[in-house]
Amino acid sequence: MKHTASGFSLIELLVVIAIIGTLAGVVSTVAVAAKAKAQSVSCQKNLGDWAKGLNMLIDARRTHALPDVGNGSLEDDAAWYNLIPSFLDTPKLSGWEGTLPVPQSGVQSLYVCPCATKGGENAYFSYAYNRYLVKNGAAFRAPRLRKPSELVAFMDSSGA
């Protein structure tokens, strides 16, 4: 009478574990890449929203003057970060309630790119406004733009 074992050998078990480990590694790599892509798309959308808000502000002012860069203070109501949000259904920073939207605060807002990893002192958001649009305290007027489609008004910022 011959005895037959009914089960997996150690080799078969190790092969199955190796295959599962390889598949888990591939899936986690794809998931990380997908998350990074989604964050990048969100940042691009935020930049587009800032640009749309800037256009609406310029049209509403009727002077076609671009907004001030601001002094970095939350209470600076003449700064771009307090003027434009009202056109985008976003609270301005001077009236922000609760945790400020700084990188790594967990607050999702127009002010913060999900890809941003750090913020510095007074770094309330992760986008910057082109400070060269206001020279010597005088706002640049939109009609003076020679090539409006080539204007860079907003960009990603390190926040530092």
C-alpha cells in the first residue's frame, strides 16, 4: 500500500508567495503613480482657476489693472490672494476660519497644491503671483499686454 501526501510542498508554497509578492509590488507602484498624477492634475486645475479668477477681477474692475502682489499679510485686502477668491467661491485668506490652508495641513483648497510638501513662515499657499506685474507700486494694466496668451501670472511655488 502506497501513501500519497495531499497538500502543497514547501517549494510550491514559496513559488505562490513569490508570485503574490511580485503582484503586490506592481500594484502598489501603479497606485502611487496614479495618486501622483491625480495630485498633479489638481494642481493644474487650481492654477487654471486662479487665472480665470484673475480675468474676472480685471473685467470687474473696468480699469483693467492687475491686482497688487501684496505684502504677505493675511489681512492685506488689496492683495491678489484676497481679491481673486471672491470670484471663485473661495474664502479669502483675511477671513479664513479654522486651520489655514498651508501645505501639509490637510486642508484642501484652491490655495494649496496637493503635491506641495512644505511651507515656510507666512507660506499660506503653494502658488505664487508674478510680482513683475506690479512695478514701483503701480499696477500693470492688461491692455498694455502685447501677447496676453504668453503672460504667466501664476506658478507653483515652494512656499518658502
